[in-house]
Amino acid sequence: MSAQPAPVFDVVIHAPGRLQICAILSSVDSAEFAMVRDAIKVSDSVLSKHLKQLEEAGYVALTKAAENGRQRTWITLTPAGRKAFAAHVAELQRLAAMTAPARLGEGFAG
């Protein structure tokens, strides 16, 4: 049984577009640029900016390959990216659990 990652809030991943990218990539080995772009409904330039930030953090790797006469870019979540995404999700879950209905109102004088 693998250990759960320690919850860590990651500001690089947290931006909505980057969070969506990491979520998509976490379930596949790699994804083609256009598929990710279409899935998160952004322009090429917006996706490129998000990918640059993720790449600079060491969270994604980009691979270019010619396919049917077209240059395609494949995006892969690196092992460090998978670990960071899992830790970020764990932190979001921890934060969400703090607001569970049974806990609302605890510690508050009404």
C-alpha cells in the first residue's frame, strides 16, 4: 500500500488552468497539446503559458514529434509533477474537510 503524500498547497498548480492540466495528465501517460487545449477550453497561447510555468517547476515535460506530416507536442506529467499534484489534491481535500457540515459552527458562539 503506498503512502498518501503529505498535504502541500502548491501555488504553481493551484491556478485553475494549471490545476485542470495536471488533473488531465494525472490519468494518462501523456496527452497531445490540442487535446488538452480543447479540454480546458483555452487558446494555444494561454495553454503554452501554463505549460511553461509547469515545465519551469519541473512538473511537466514536453516532447515534439512529427506525426502524419504535422509537428505535434505531447505533454507528460513528470514524477515530481505527479507527486506535487497528489500533495496539492490532498491539501485541498484537507481544507474541504474542515468545512464539513458536522464541523460548521464548532468553536463559534452564536
